[in-house]
Amino acid sequence: MYALFDDAGKFLAGRILSEAESSAQIELDSGKRVKVKAANILLPFDKPAPAELLAQARAGAADIDLALAWEFAPEDEFGFVALARDYFSAACPVHEQAAMLLALYEAPHYFRRAGKGRFKKASAEVLQQALAAIEKKKQIQAQIGAWAGELAAGQCPAPIREQLYKILFRPDKNAPEYKAVVEASRSTHLAPLALLHDAGAITSAYQFHWQRFLFENFPKGTGFPQLAAPQPPADLPLAPVQAYSIDDSQTTEIDDALSVTGLGTGSVTLGIHIAAPGLAIAPGSELDKLGRTRLSTVYMPGYKVTMLPPEVVQIYTLDEGRANPAVSLYVTYDEATLAVTATETRLERVPVEVNLRHDQLDHIVTEAWLQDPDFEHENTPQALLGKREQLSFLYRLARHLKAGREAVRGKPETFNRPDYNFRLHGNGKDVPQGDETVEISTRQRGAPLDLIVAEAAIVANSHWGQMLAEHGVPGIYRSQASLAPGIKVRMSTKALPHAGMGVKCYTWATSPLRRYVDLVNQWQVIACVRHGKTAALAAPFKPKDAELFAIISSFDTTYSAYNGYQSGMERFWTLQYLQQNQLTELTATVIKDARSGGEILVRADHLPLVLPVLGAQQCERGARVRVQLGAIDLITLEIAGTVLERLDDPTTSADDGPLSEDDDEAVTGAIAIALDVNEADTPPADTPAA
């Protein structure tokens, strides 16, 4: 005696060994014995053999006309044997009964399961809807197959091209476009990115990176809504100074300017003047919401996306030839000892005499020009006339401030690599197209003008951070517990030391036109200036304000994404530079050797490029090598090289290449930017720029 039974939705058959009132012991063809509840035994039979019955039942189920069976089925609940007898014949054999069971079980759109071996047919309306859904699914599956076939043949269907970035970076795994790519990827054994590239979905490497960035960060585009640009307060006093800014020629968001008064009197006052959009942009306003959405200006070679609308920037940028609203920090120094004797923060209008451009002046404003009054340069521009004495004092002060910070750090700063500037030629549109000719120039980090501006900004950021803490007003701080490896800079609302900068506390408050965090801190600083001891009650953000923590969280994420894109685009244009100039070799310095495990990395000596190399297993960090370059992939931004020869003497470190603190960023994965961004006015991570 045999039995067909239900085992958790799977139909099995075997020989009955023994039976009890509520169960039976059944032996399967495999020899396995199972205990089956009596309610789960659906069909006892004598012949054929279990395996043969199941084979006949599966074949018979495929031939059953479900629509006809639905017509035969009664309106009330029924058993499969009864329907089999109505459908086939009153004397239908056991294999036809089993075939009906399988057919009914596998057609829930026709028949709803009502118990073990029992069913109830679906209503005509439900059946019609189900059949329409099944037909639609068949059509979609056919479309998926057709699209997959086109992709495999090297052609990209338009619907997939339109969904390219969503498919690659934020896929809906139930979408037919995504399923077609997966199916084609499996059939061709190609990664989705390579498959889509080969099929022509990616026609421009630059546009691929740009459109992907927009998709992830500006899905509604980079345009600004129509918002009124608020005017600054009309009652701001006019500062009795003549200030000047120091920036790159491409800078339009001029956040800071300097002034010097009292030279030769023994007491010199340095004025650090910061653009003050916080005097007019109200927290919670539409402009504030816009700034909080963007959080920062985005920089890339040849282009930028500003945080604030151009008309707002134009009102508050510290342009020459007019008096601009500013938050000014005045620090008075003993002219001989450079000891601080007084500090004061004011809200005022600051006359800006001139916007100096360091890319036009660095070759003139050298250490020799600043320290030797008799040193003359034949091409000194009119803008520098009368500024030499002030700039000489500022350079002396900057070196003094830097030495003081380094004493606190416990070691000197070693950011000794140059900064690289990118210029694109041949771009007739705002957004680069990727085929422009790229020019890469260098600017030594720590050049006199750069050092002057950076140290002045550190003075302002650390002073205002301390002022907020003293007034009990919360701010957004950047801190670093120590210089030990792995201890990173973090953002918080507490005035903690910044070991990397060598200061007691450090905010970002000197770039309010370009970073939302700086605008938030400026609001808090303004409250301190206006309200003094009661500032904590009047400031927009109160102690332990949850909004500050939310701003920190969103800023960290967004700023990292922007910087990642900037780094990626700098790498893109560096690779373009190699191709445009047909460079196949370069000299480099090993910054990660074999002892660290993983790939050996080198940094190019004269380009902003880090790449993995082969053949440098015997080279330690600092070794100088000549590298032959491999193939360039502008989509993944990958390039590798092979060491041709070692250029330094392995027995001495005297001729090693320069190593810098920021080489650690490359070692920890700074080149992994392909698929997971420097305009000259971009501030480095914690080193303020002009």
C-alpha cells in the first residue's frame, strides 16, 4: 500500500509501513522513513509505484486546461478528487487524481487553497485581474530578455540608458531595467559597469562622473530658486581701516580680508575681517534652508557649485572698492615681542581697498622681498605699492604664530608638498565637457602670502571658539585628541583641543559664504558681540540644541561626499593630462612600502597622483623611483605602474623623496575614489585658505 502526502507544501509518495489512528510510518524510495500525520495523507493507492505515480502526475498536470477546470469546479469548497472525476471521468485513475492535485496547488490565481487537498475557486473578477497580472509579468519578462539580448550584443536600449545612474548606484532591484542588466551581466560574464560601457551607455567619462554626482547630491539640479537677497543692516559703523584680501584669481566668494594699523608705534593691530551674511540671513529663513540643504560650495577643476545664490554672494563678498559688512576680530600685538595685548570683535562695514591675487603675486612676494627692504622686483604691481611694510609685519607674525603652534603640537608641521592648481582651456560652456586641455601648475604650500592668510584665519577661528565657550554659547568645533596614528579630527559642540593645529579649541567661522557650519558659528559669534553675558539666551542655537547635532551629522556626510568628488575630478584631469601630453613615465616617491602589506603606493613627484606599482618590493618609504605607467581607465580612474629603476641611494636617506603628514591619507585609501574632488579657493581640511 502506498500514499501520496503533503510535506510542508511539497508532495511526496512512499510505501506505508504501519498505520496508527493519527499517523502513519512511510518509507520513501530513498529508504528514508518519515512519520506522517493522517491529515497530511491525501491519496492512498496500490499502484503504480510512488516514483512512477509522481512522474505521471507531473506530466498530467501540465496538460490540464485550468480555465476548463475552473468552469467545472463548484462554487463551494471542494476536494481535488471530486474535481478530477468531473474533469476526467468518474473512474479516473489515481495518477489523474494526483495530476489534478498538483495542477490546483500550482494555480492559486484560479483556485484558493482551503485546507489539505481542498480548494475554492476564485471569483471571475479576481481571476480576470490575476490573469492580466500574469500576462503583464510575461510581457515584462520578455522585455527583460530582449533588453538583455541587446546589451549582450553591444547595444544599450533607451530605457536602460535613461536609468543608467539609478541602475548602477541606487538600483530598484525589482525594476525590469535592472533585471535586464543583471541577466546580461551573467550571460556575458562582465561586470555591470563594463557591460554598460561596452554597450555605449557611457559616451563620456567626464559626464559619467558629473551626472553621477548630480544624481546622488543634486537630483533636482544645481539651479537656485527665486529668493530675495537680503540687504545688510543699514546702521553698521564704518571701520577706520583699509583692508585687502588675498585669494586666487578665480575666487568669487571672498570671505576674509586683513588690515594692519599702528606700524611703528610699538603697538600694532591686526584686523581679520570676515564676510557677514549672518547679519542678514535669518535662521529658519528660506535662504537658511537652502544653505542647510547644500551645506557647502562644491569645488572641482574648472567649475564650482556655490552654497548660496550668486546675488547673495555678490552682496556679501569682500569685493574691492566698497565698504562690506563684516565680523571683524581686532588683535593688538606688542610690535617688538608680538605678545597679544588686546582683542575685540566688532560688527561693522569694512572698506576693502584691493583684492590681491596670490597666483599673480607669489613670485614677487617672496621671503627675500618681505625681509629685505632693499630687495626690489622690477614688475611690482601698483596694488602692492604701500603694502610692503604691512605684509612684512604679517609674514613675521605668521611665522611667530606657526612656531608657537608647532611648540604646542610637539613637532613641526610637515605639509611640504606643493598644492596643485588646475586650469581648463577650451571650455566654451560653464560645466566642463571633459575634452578641454588641462594645465596643472604648482604652488608651494606655505608660501608667504598663503602662510599669512592661513595663520590669520587660525587666530580668528581659535579666538572665536574660545569666546563662544566663555559666553556659554554652543558652537560647532573641530578637535583632535592627539597626533597619534588613527586619531582623526572630529566635529562636536565642545571646545576641545585640536592637537593637529596646536590650539586650545578650533571652530570653522571664517568661510560663511562657502560652508554652512561657518554660517552657523557666525550667528553664534554675532549673538556674543550683541548681547555679551546674556548671549546664551539670545543665540539662535541654545546649549544641547539637537539641531546642532543634526547639522554636524549632515555636514560631515555631505562635505565628505563633496571632497570625494573634488578629489575624483582632480584625478580625472590628472589622468587626462597624462594622455594629452603622452606621458608614459614619471618619477615618484614610495609612500607605502611592502612592510605595510597590500599594494605598494607611490606619489608622483610633479603631479597630484598616487598609484600602485609593481617591482618596488625592496624599496622603503621615501625611496625615489622611475615608473612606467600602465593603461588609464577614465571611468574607474585607475592607473598602475611598474618600477623601472631606483633613483636614490638605498644606503642613505639624504636623497630620499619628501614625505608629508598628508601622505597618510593616500596610504589609508585616498586613491579608492573611482566608484565607491581643487579650485584654488578651496580650504584644505583644517588649514584655512584665503
